[in-house]
Amino acid sequence: QAQLVESGGGLVQAGGSLRLSCAASTRTFSSYFMGWFRQAPGKEREFVAAIGWSGGSTYYADSAKGRFTISRDNAKNTLYLQMNSLSPEDTGVYYCAGGASVSSSPRSYLYWGKGTQVTVSS
């Protein structure tokens, strides 16, 4: 069973950038599709981005396109999310997740981290 630990969240001003990381404690990391989700207070968890096994295929929510970049380093068992041009609407807890197939639905993912808080001030 994979364990996922997110890091890199924090407080940033609007227009700023953050890079989130997700460290996976499994030797089979490269066999999982990986995704980032976020959840704002009082809202449902929503899809942000996903990436295929090798990193060659990436998928983004409309809100993330052009501003966020998902990537992975299978040699380091680590998933990343580079977030640029942040706005207060990006505030929330960001979760990484691993699954057997790429999907924008949280129900398709098998493993979840505990999340890292991102707060964007205006």
C-alpha cells in the first residue's frame, strides 16, 4: 500500500508561485497514475491535474491550464505541482492521489495523502 506525503504549501500573495511535492513510499510509484486535487472550505474536492505513468501524458482542469504544471520523477518517487499566477480562488487543501487509471474523479484514486494547505491572499 502506497503512502503519500504532500509538502510545499503555505501562504502566498496573489500573483505568486508555489511548488507542491508529494513523496510516495512505494517501489511501485511508476506504475500509478497520479493526480492533484484541492478542497476549499465548504466545497467538494475538485480535480486539478493528473499525469500518466511516464509523465508523458498530462491532464488539467480548466482552472489550472496555463498556470499549473504537473510533473513526476519516478526515480525519486515524487510528484510535483508547480503553481504560478496564483489567485485567492486557488486557496484550499491540496491532495495528491494515486490510482490505476487517469481520471478527474476522486473515486478513481486508491491512495491519498493528508494534504497541504495553500492560502493565497489578495
